[in-house]
Amino acid sequence: MNIKKTIFDLKDELGREEFSDIKNIDEIVFGEPYKVIVADYAVIKDLINNKPILESIEKSPYSWEVPIFRTREVLEPIGSFEVDIVDGKWGLAEVGGYMFPVDIEFSSNPEEISKFLEENQIENINSFFHICISELGTDFLYVNTDDNEYFIPLIYNVESSYGYKNRQILTRDELVEKVEEPIKRLEENKNLDIGSSPDTTNPNKINKYAIVLILSLSIFLIILLSNRKFKKV
């Protein structure tokens, strides 16, 4: 399967100027894939109940997000495509991406993340995960260090940021203070759907017309994704 051709053929159906402006298939460039943990209910429960969350994170489902760039005079991030288990095998699940392109680019760049953490004096890192909590309209970079746990929001639904800012560094206690009550209200109203994929109709309209596909991937892409690593600081 030619993934670039698939994206090029769909570019006018995605409803996004960044894609529709692509003039030819050679302008499409893929970035470094990154693993996204789709937080299940156990992660959220452990988070707000002040319990260790690493084991829950490691047991949560995950997918791979592959950045899409458009190259002309410069390399410009325009979106991503998602690789997930479809009908029991890895497949192309979604084209467009749910995060803002600049945050997709940031998430896929271990060097930039390492620089960001170092500039903010986050050191002695033991674990790092990119976590999606779709009900909060936010992905988080989760960093576990010798001294603390940090959550760095990457907001894609600007109407449900719960008082934190994009790429603001929050300790675990600071995050729980902001989201504990909203999460409990969602639970009470039975509107909590933790573990679901991000809502592609979120208010920022960045991927309102993202198209769900069920297509098999070639073996080389699976190998590429399975070898994805994060550089520790």
C-alpha cells in the first residue's frame, strides 16, 4: 500500500487547508512515529486516588501517530496519521490527526522534548510516556523522575483545558487539583468514556473531517514503529 498516495488522494476530503494545498505527492514527508498511550479507566482512577500509575499506563492500549509534513522551501507540519489494531492487525486507522500540527511535530521530536525538559530543570528521568486522555481534550507528556511526576498538557480541545495551559509543566498534585472534580462529575453523569480515541469533531476543528480507514500496513512500517525509542535526558 502506498500511504502517501492514499493521503494525496484524500487531501481535498479532509477539510483542512494544509492538506488541500498540497500540489503533488512528492511534497508529502513522514516524520518520526511516536507511541500514544490511550489512557483507560484504571489510569484515571489511580491518578485521582493518588495511587502509582506506571503499571496502569503500561497495561493501557496504545496506537502510533506518524507526523505528516509538507515540504517546499521549508518542512511544515500539517497533521498526522494513526496506526492502530484494526480487525486484529496493525492498520491505518485515521488520517488528519487530532492535535495541532506544531504539537504533533513537538511530540515526534525526542531532541526537542529533551531540550524542553532540560530547560525546565526536569532531570533524572525514569519513565516517559505520551498519554491521551480524550475526555479532557488533552494529551499529556508524562515524566516520572527520581523526585516527582510531571504532566505536560498538549491541548487539542481549547474549550476543555480545565485551567491549565498548553505545554505548562504541572506536577501530579497540580494536575489532580484541576481535573479531579470535572472527572468525578463526568463519572456521576455517566459521560466518562476513558480509553476511547480522541474526538475528531472537537471545537478547534483541526481535524473535523478526518477520515477513518481500514487498510493494512506493509511490514516495513510495522518494524519502523516497533523500533521507536525516546532519548532520555
